[in-house]
Amino acid sequence: MSAAVYALPSITMRQRLPARPFAMPGNGLQESRKIPQAPRHHPSSLPSDADVIHAIHSGEGLRVVYQPQYDLHSRRVVSAEALLRWHHPRHGSVPPTVLIPMVNRLGLHLPLFDLVVKEVIAMLQHLRRQGGDVPVAVNASIDTVCTPGMADLLATKMWDACLPTRLLKVEVTEDLPVLDELCLSACLNTLRAKGFPLSLDDFGAGSATFNVLFKMPFDEVKIDGAFIRDMETNTHSHAIVATLISLAKGLNLKLVAEGIESESLLAALLGIGCHIGQGYALARPMEREDFIQHQLARLPAMAMKAT
């Protein structure tokens, strides 16, 4: 959906230093979601630190795309994820698995997040003017979520745009374990009190995820796409997904399956009680205008009103 980019020393959960005020220049969702280990690249094939800094502060080559999330029964779009894309003039398309680790190392997670949020708010305004509303998830690291004043800043941006906070979902995408659970819990509760839905990415990826899930006020969990993609060929993955679905229901949490790449996977998920998902079998990430038209086309009355 998600996207994003931003050179200050990074504030980590190990070093809870006083943070500079969060100025949102235009931000982006950290291309979200799971950021697996970056593939090994020869140094000469990678963008430089200077390239990343320039892209984040100028916005050049960066754009946000949107991947719809569907009710698997009705095929109705119920939400979307904002994802970051970066096209480098020399290296071409730079994957998030390369960009995001560089952003985090350079301490640019805040300007990146800002970039994505700014774009998502603009898209939500455009869609709402034409009669449509759909919540959009923006990816945020734990350091971003725990930035002092983050909830107030996000709420002010949404209110200034005349948008309800329920339309901006904060999706936590950091590797666990969490070193400062008290800080994270307080910040998440503040976001939730202001009406922002909270989602935990990569549910089931590690035992620490479960420990945090039981203690934090999440509204939704997303099952790691690796488990979903392996369901049809690996009985263990199928059993894990079924167990995660049962656990989420027991905790009264919404559940989203990622990585649905075939109709047979979609049917298998419905069969074990998962009702919301995203993946190439449903829709690929879309450019802003394509996503808006995709929404309006599913709401004929609203589309006629917009014309």
C-alpha cells in the first residue's frame, strides 16, 4: 500500500533518547510489512547512502502503491495496505528489502513514515470527495510508533484533512523481541484512544510475537505470508495457519492473510475460517488513480455521483 522515505541518528528501543519533534514533510509507509532479510547484493549494485538520503528528502523516484484487502466471501474491498516503491535512475527498481534496512540504519524512518502518511491522506481525501471510504494501513517500525507525540501528530493531520482517524491503520512491522514493552504499550494505547486501528504484521513469525500480542492492544493480526504460500505443499504450514486463526478468534482479533497467490489457497483459507486476505490472486498493488477507480467501480452509485 503499505509508502515512504527520510539523516538523523536513529532512536532505538535500546537507546530511548529525547526525540526531535516529528515534522511530517510527506511521508511514506515503510513499504511495509515484513521486511525480510535483504538479499545479498554486490556493493557496486546498491544505491549509496547519499542516494537514499536524497530520495527521502526530495521524494524523487518514490511513490506509494495500494494493495486491496478483500472479504474472501464477497470479494468486497474492506481495507488496503500502502506500499513503498523506489525507482533509482541508475539501479532501477530498488526492492524494499534493500531500501528499508538502509533507511533504518541511517535513522530516516521518521521522514519516510511522514512521506507515506502524507500521500495516503491525500489519497483518502480524493477518494472521500468521490463518495468512497476505505481504511488504509501504513507500516511503522516500533521506533516510529514510540516517537514522542506521534499519536497527537497523526491525529492532527487526519483532523486537518477532515478525515476520521479510523481510516488510517497503523501496522507495526518491527522484528521482535521488544526491548521496552512498557513504552510500546503506552504508545499503542494512545494511538488506539485516538481512534487509529492497530495491526500486528507477520503474526506467527516467532515466539516473541505471541508474548507481545497478549500484552499489546492490537485490533488485528496479519498471518505471515510465508505460511500462507506453503499451506498447500506443507502440512505443518497448514496446521500452523489453522492454529493462528483459532488463536486470533479466541483473542477477538481481526485476521488478515497475506500472500494469497491462487484460488485454491483462497478456498483453503475460507475452509479453515479466514475471511479477509490480500495477494496476487485477488489484486496486485495499484497506483493511486487505479486504486481509486477500482473502488469507485465497485460502488456504481458513488461513481455516478462523482461524474
